[in-house]
Amino acid sequence: MRRILALVGALVVLAVAAILIYAATKPDSFRVERSMAMNAPAEKIFPYIEGLKRWTEWSPYEGRDPQMKRTYSGAESGKGAVYEWDGNDQVGKGRMEIVDSKPPNRVVIKLDFLKPFEGHNTAELIVEPKGGQTIVTWAMYGPSTFMTKLIGTFMDMDDMIGRDFAAGLAKLKTVVEK
């Protein structure tokens, strides 16, 4: 019986070691990106992106916690606009600050997650007229910590975050095409 327990223990240790080694080999950075065509001009779409108070109208994260606390500071919109949130486990706690804005085509956001996991990333929204439509691209990128790599071993982060981005872009499309 001891031999069986020792064998099982050794297999568990090997499995854990293999998972940790595999996680360590994952890339040191990540990028998640989704795009959607919208039937609205860039000038109509852009205020919903650079005005952080307007994110409540389209962000996929807003409806996940009706009691979420929101704080706005800095500029009303564009560079220097700040949005902080504190919510349940689905939305966590964090802060966004627009660090660059080039109307009506580009917004860059410094994104700091504080809970449930700390993370410091960049979000970028690009608004690009193309033919009779406007393509809006929402991307997030940054460093992959070991914890991010480990979680990514079990969950497809691109798919999970990408689904949220696609849902947000679809909602934005509905709002701006009215």
C-alpha cells in the first residue's frame, strides 16, 4: 500500500511540475483584439470611446454588477480622463486612464486591475473609416505574469476576453447605428 501511495504521490508531483514548467514556457506578453464594422461615421462613434462616462452605454462589464461603485476624475473626456470602479467578483476593482487620444481615430488607455488579480495593461481603441463603414478595433495588451501564464494553461484568455470585446463592440454598434 505504501508503494502505491508513493507512486501516486510521485505522479502528482510530476504532473504539477510539468504544468508549472509548461506555464513558464508561455509568452511573456499577450494581446487580445477584436474588430467590428459599424454603419456610422467615426465622428459619431468616437465620443462613446473617449468619454469614459459613456462606456456605461456599451461596455460589456457594466451590467455584471448593478451595485458597482464608479468614480470619474480628471478631464471630462480624452487625455487625462479617469474612471475607477469597485464591484463584485465578476468586475473586480480597477482604474482606467486615457493617456492618449487622437480624435476621431484612436484612444489609448492605461488599465490597472487591482482585484481579483493585479494586472497592468494597455487598452487601445482604433476607429477607422473604410468604404461606407467604420471599423472599430478594441485591443488589450501587456505583460504576462507567471500567474497569468498559469491561468492561461487551463483557460483560453484570448477567447474569454475576446468574447467580452466582441459583445461590447456589438452593443456599441447598436448604440451608434440608431
